[in-house]
Amino acid sequence: MQELAIQAVARRKYKAATDSKHSKPVAENRLHRKFRVDRPNQAWVADITYIYTTEGWLYLATIMDLYSRKIIGWSLRDRLSKELIMAALNMALKQRKLSSSLLLHSEPGQSICQLLLSGFT
């Protein structure tokens, strides 16, 4: 391999994105795939993505306002934790006014639901 100046390519490890077999409570889906809203701060959607880097996995949590389609809060960490989610949520809350009718939605099996619920139960 040295003579030919080639090297093996390491295969990335599989990273499970969701845990659908958890025993934690799951919030009711009140958004029902209605992604068009009439005003700002009516519905926010949250997601977590896993990014593989040469130094390991990074976790990116984002919160988007469905009205403007802008990311209003985000956090990047090397661990999947409540602090990751709370940092993204705090950033969003600093940029936008919280209303009593705000709906924060994420997919039921995603870690963001589990982490938020575990922080408040």
C-alpha cells in the first residue's frame, strides 16, 4: 500500500438517530403536518442532527419558526444532553417573544422530545 500511496478508508460507525422503544411519555402530535402557519411564534419545530467529524460525533439541535422558516435557536455539543436542547431553546427565547399559544414540535421518537420531557417530569 505504501508503494502505491494508497490507504484504507475507515468505515463510519452507524449512529442510531431515534429510540422508538423508550418508556418515557410522548407528547401528542398537535401539529399534524400543518407546516404553514399564519403568524410568527405560532409553531416552532425542533430537530437534532448527528454530524460525524474526524474528532468524533457532534450533535446539533435546532429550533425553527415555521412562519419565517428561520432557525431561531441552535446549539452544537459533543454530547447529547438536556443542556444541548436547553441552549437551543434559550437562544430562541432570547430572539422571540414567547406566547401562550406557542406550539413546540419535534418528531415523537427523536431524542429532543425525550430530553425535554425528562427535564420536566
